[in-house]
Amino acid sequence: MREGPDIARIASLVGDPARANMLNALMGGTALTASELALEAGVSLPTASSHLSKLMEGGLLTLASQGRHRYYGLASAQVAGMIEAIIGVAEAVRPKRVRPGPRDAAMRVARVCYDHLAGEQAVAMLDRLFDRKLLLREDNQIRLSPAGASHFSALGIETHAKARRPVCRACLDWSVRRSHLAGTLGAAILDKIIAEKWARREKDSRAVVFSPTGRQAFERVFLS
Amino acid sequence: MREGPDIARIASLVGDPARANMLNALMGGTALTASELALEAGVSLPTASSHLSKLMEGGLLTLASQGRHRYYGLASAQVAGMIEAIIGVAEAVRPKRVRPGPRDAAMRVARVCYDHLAGEQAVAMLDRLFDRKLLLREDNQIRLSPAGASHFSALGIETHAKARRPVCRACLDWSVRRSHLAGTLGAAILDKIIAEKWARREKDSRAVVFSPTGRQAFERVFLS
DNA sequence: GGAATGCTTCGATGAGGATCGAACCATGCG
DNA sequence: CGCATGGTTCGATCCTCATCGAAGCATTCC
């Protein structure tokens, strides 16, 4: 009986430690090769390969072949959002940790969530965008206001809807437990932050570290 | 190897078909007993009990003992949100059938979500109840207005809060991606729809099919 | 008290799937 | 070409865990 989407199938794909590590590594937004992912997950290459084909068949990954390299990446922002949601629950449920390490702290402040910014900074930014009525909250959705459209356009950020991906989307933040901005606009803002060198990505981590002047610039543009 | 929150542990809890069915059943927001959940999942009572203790230990469920009954419910809205996210991916990834069968289409229009109505009809109804100020949106909750109380009372629908179950509750709709009405009021409305023979439940399915005259009556009362 | 109901624990069984070494394809390089 | 590198497939092994019947607690009803 019980028809409907096969949720157990999807969840069990994420439910294996090796696969979970791979997906977690891919949350950084860059596509990785099978060997990199094997290393990341701590399994042998054949094992990793087997997992990867399962994830592919499950529709969670995309594959881009380039010469003899094969780059695996998350299939969609929706998949990334799902993983964030699972991380959020795992985080909430986790037995009280001794103390969050320094890397954890940086992750809480700002990190990459697939292709957009997450963490305290990102949550604060979304709040501020609502306050300034650049974005409007509608039911469970987020919409760009006319004022917002011209504002972002002036910053050199395009806000036209392309393909089927929404411009604005709320994404629940596991560290802050409130929403931050995803969608093409969220991605474009992160692009700008990196392009302007306001912040750089920490090596081998999802953490995003702002420079002192970069932080000022970011706050001036998005938190003022 | 990165040691973040144990996402595999959480995902694997959802990754078993029996447990997934239980969680899915609990998405309605009502707490259920172990035997009801066993039936829902199609497993024996001992098996269900074993799954339930695992879900409890994983922090996904809460337990309320009342006499010899033990009511299991989702631990938090965060857990519900995670399950919704997984459903969303499963839905998006589901192998496109040649064409959505008639039953699938019917499911999208109207279906039972444990004990209340879901689908396009249900989402439209909730919108309309807000428009008419019979229900009020408060924070993330839904409250019955005085006007609403007398309105439903006139229809022969009792709206007194009984036990611990809320009268109104929002439930996210996987097909429409917006909220519909759950809670005792949602259940009572579905009861009325069936009692008035405006619609009947499709055998062995969650689909709810309105008769032509039944649809008119429903629209007059709830969508006008 | 005793019987009935609701649920959990125990024990035995079985199946699925994660794992790795070795062998096998494919691409690029000299 | 032949060799090296990146990746997948195959086969065998092993272990976890889902499952259910039977027995054991707990609570309520008569």
C-alpha cells in the first residue's frame, strides 16, 4: 500500500556512512573525482565507485566526464537543501558536545551551503533584506520586490528567473535554526563576495572567512 | 576524515522502509500508538516496537504515556521539515512514469493525509479560510477566530480543544508545496465531507474523489 | 483477584549490502 | 605502440540488522 515517493530509498542512500561523507564533501559546491571522494570517505576506490553509482542511480548526483577524469557533483540545490535539513536534525539531536572547536566556530559564522552563503552572517543578511523590503515573505515563499530588483541590479547582480530554479528560496540553517537565502540570488551574492575578495574559502572545509575590510564592505552593502 | 554531525545515523533511521512509513504516518501531526504504527508500516508489533525504540534513541520521536497507551509523535517541527525535504527529493527524482496515472492525478487534487484532507483542494480551502478570516495565521501557528468558531459550529463541526491535540495545525503538502489544514478541525472537515457523501475514498489508496454535486457543495461551503 | 489489552524484550533466523583484492576497461603520454 | 593513471566490474567474505514467534511486564477493567 502506502504509495507515494519512496522516501526510504532516498534516505537509505544518505544513511550509509561512506556515502554520507561523500555527500558532505560535495556540500562544498565543487565537483570531485571518485578518488578524492574515496579518500574523503575513507574507503577503497572500488567501494567508492560502487557507492557513487548507487547515488547516481538514485538521482542524487550529476556526472561530468572530462578526459579520464569524472567529476561528481550534487544533482540539484534541492538535494543540497535536503542534506542541510538532515544535518540540522543531526546537529540538534547530537548529545551535548564538549565544546565546539575553532573550525566549528568559523563554520557557524559563515560557510558555503552548496552554492550560497550560510551561517550567522547569512541569516542576518536575510533578516536585513526583509527589513529593507528588498525581499518579501509570502506564505512559505520569498519574493523579490521591485525595490529589491533594482537594488541588486545596481550591485551588478542579475535577478532574472532562469530555467526552473527559483530566484529566492529559504534554506534552513542548522547552526542558527533560522532561514537564510538560497536560490539563484543567494548563489549570485556568494559569487560576488568571493569575486570582490571580501572573503575566501577555507581549504578543505566549507568555512568562509571574511577579511577585516571585506567584512566591513559586506556589512555596508548587505547589513546596513 | 571530517567528523561533523552524524548525518548517516539520522538518515539511516529514515532509510528503513518500515520506519519511513511510520514517520510518514506521523507527518499528519497526530501521535499514534505502537499498534497503529505497526499496521501502518505493515510489520508485526515486535518489529514495530524495535523500530520505535531506535527512532526514540535517535531523537526523532517523542513519547507520551497515557495509561496503557503510549503515543508516539514526531519530536519537533525540525524533524518534520527534514522529512518533507526528503519527500521533496524523492518526488523530484521519482522515475517519470510515461504519464502520471489517473490515480496520481486524483492524489494531487485531493487525498487523505492520515485523517484530514490534503492536495490542491485542501490548499485552496486553507487559503480561503484565511481570506475570510475564519482562521488566523499567527507566527507559525494557526488559530481559530471567533467568527470561525461560530461558522464551523453552524456547520455542525465542533471546534473545542480536546486532549492534547491542537484544533488547527499547518501541514506541508508535498504535491503543492504549500500548507493545508491539519489538526482536529482538519479531521472534522474531512469527516463531514465523507459523511455528507460529497466525496468517497478510493479503495486501497489515499485518493479522495468528489462527486460532481459533492464538489459543488464543498466549494460553496469552503471555497466561496 | 483474575482476565484482557497494549506493548516490550528475548532468541533464532535469514537476507541484504558494505567491503576489498584482483582483474578488467578507458584515456592520455611518450 | 606500450606503459601509467583513473575508474569500474567481479567474486568472495563477512557482518549488520530486519523480522517474527514466544514469553514477559504493565495497566486497566470487571
